[in-house]
Amino acid sequence: MTTTLDALLNEVRLPATAPRRFDVAAGLRRLAADARRRTPTTDIARAAQAGQRLGVVCRWVLNEPAVADHVAKIAEGPDRGPLTEEHLDVDGALAFACLLYLTRHPESAQFWWQLAAGAGSRAAAYCLHLHHLALGESKRAQHWFHQLTHSMADTAPPDAAFLEGLELFARYVRTNGSTALAPTCRLEHEVDRLAARTPGRSVIVARPDRQLVDRLQEFVADR
């Protein structure tokens, strides 16, 4: 058996050849080509920037001094009837949506942003524009940008200089941080509690309640 194995190994033994010199230039070209393939496309980079910008905007909204008062106006309670568009506190719906987004409930945030935008909130329309841009949904993003700049409410739309300034500020925050705080663990817990009230549904359509508003008031007071 040993003789047979030796014979087989001799048959497949490769002939000795002179060692090949490594072509440094060709190797560098291959590395550069590989790096280009791994570089994010313009669309991917734009989506990432939109998501970061949306996070900055949501933290601004959530750190407003009166945010708990506005959310309290849309909260359920024994003395509250159905929440209709006519009686919707637009700033409360916007703030609740931003809280949902920052606590990782983006589909629920979209629902409440749409309520606020339908009631004339340009800020909610801008959040929807960024939200869809971050998802790579360019047509929907364009729709909400048009709503933002043309066909909402009676207030003057933001001009290009304002939007450009917002982008510059978002870049600054990405690099240097911000004093606007993210939601605390206690706030996250309250949002998760609301989510658990609608099992099997991906969107929280339930209104905030008094317990969540209390945690939000604590969050604002602790800033």
C-alpha cells in the first residue's frame, strides 16, 4: 500500500518552477478596484445622511420645553373623547412621532407624522421626507418635500438657505455631539409598554397615556 501511495504522489507532484516576482503596481491596482467596489454609492450615502439628520431633528423636537404639555393634549384619559383631526394637537403628534422614532418604532412614527402633516405641520412633512429618503424611497421622499415647500397650511415654507443650514448643523452634531438628549431608558420602557398593548401589530396607533406623559415631563425637567 505504501508503494502505491508513493507512486500516486509522484504522479501528481508539480514540476519545480522559478518563483514569480510579485507585481506591486498590479497589486495596488487590484486593491484600489476592490476599494471602489466597497465604497457606498451616492444613494446609500444620501440615505445614511438622511437618517442621521432625522435623528438630529427628532432630538430637537423632544427637547423642547413644552413638549410634555403638547403630548398631554393628545393623551387618552377618562375625560377625553376620540382623537379627531379637528382637535389634534399638531405639535403633540409631531413630538410623539419623534419619540417613537428615537425608541426604534419607525413605522409607528410614520403613522403619527402623517397625522401631524395632514393637519398642516411642515416639520412633520420634513421628518417624513427624511424618513423615506433614509429608506431609499425616493418618490415618497420627493412627495413630502413638495408638501413641505409648496402646498401646506398658511405658513411660509422654509427656504433653501434654511434647509442648507439645517444640513450643516446636522453635520456639526455628527462630529461634535449635541446637548439635546436622547430618550432615557424609562421613556423607552413606556413606549414599549404601549406597543405591547397592540400585540401582533407593527404600528402603534394607540394614543400616549398619562403615565408616558409623566415620564416625558421628568425627561424635560432633568435636562
